[in-house]
Amino acid sequence: MDQETKYNKLKDIVKVYLPEDVSVDAITLGSNFISELNINSANLVDIVLDVEDEFDIMLENADMDKMQTVQDALGIIDAKLEAK
């Protein structure tokens, strides 16, 4: 799976949890989930669960702590997929 496909899948997951005042166009590689996309911590947990299902991986608490931006999330997904 190439990077663009992973990015688009992640973007599709994240857009479901965006508040009404944040556009899907606001999702970029550098977007911070909490400060820029206004995703609350409960929704961040939902995003993690959806990522686990979509990519068939398991994320640990330490991974969740490191997942600040869309780029961070992609890096963690890559590492987990490589470790499979």
C-alpha cells in the first residue's frame, strides 16, 4: 500500500470526527489532531480504534501518545505494518 493510499484512508477516518467548524480541506500532513483540527480526546480514541480496524494493526498507549499530527499517525501506521 503506497503512502497516498494510506493518507487518503486516514483522512477518510479523521473527517468523520471533525467538528462542524473544521473543513476536510484543513486535514494536511502537518495538521495537529487536537490544536488544529479541534478533535477532542474521546474522538481521538475513536480514530485510533478505526485506524486499527482499517489497517489491521494494534496500537499501544505509547503510540497514541506520539500521535499528535497526521504525519505522526502515518509514521506509526507504517512502523506497525512493517512489523507484521
